[in-house]
Amino acid sequence: MSAKALKDMGLPRVSHIVTGFGGWKADGLPVVDYATWKADK
């Protein structure tokens, strides 16, 4: 539902991850905590 709403709002590249954030992490994909992300800005 969120992905559809974003597409309806005009975002061109929207994806849906069936397993959610937990699945993303479980697959070993990159995750950056807020403090690290903010320090890189």
C-alpha cells in the first residue's frame, strides 16, 4: 500500500520488499544507522 501511494505521488522508482526490513538485514544487505548517515552528510 505504501509503495502504491508513493508511485501515485509521482516517485518514479519504488520497490516493495516482501520480507521487509528484517529480511533486508537477514540477507546481509547494507544498513547504515542514523548517526553514521548524518556524519557523512
